[in-house]
Amino acid sequence: MRGRNWIKALRQDEARQVRARIAELEKRLTTGTSAGGRQHRHEAGHELRNAKFRLERLEECIAAMP
């Protein structure tokens, strides 16, 4: 059976992945290199908002772990 440290490490890894995705989305939105125009930027904006929300929850979860 795995302990809290293993779960915390999983959450930290997931948070790193979400941070990387946020950086990618922000770069794509700010540089204007999104193929597909307005609709694609709109979808990327939604994904960015969801990723930021997910990261916030992960950080809260990690902070609550001893």
C-alpha cells in the first residue's frame, strides 16, 4: 500500500503538467499563432481558464498534505 508521500508526489507531478499546459496556452494566445482564428482562441481561452482552476485546486490539495 502506498502512503501520503506517493499521493503528494502524484499531485505535484500533475501540477507541473498543468503549469506547462498553462504556459503553452498563454504563449499561443499572446503570440497569435493559433491556426483556426477566433473560434480556436475562444476554445484555448476556456481551456486556459479550466487549467488555472485545476491548478488552484491541486495547489490547495498539496498544501493540505503534511
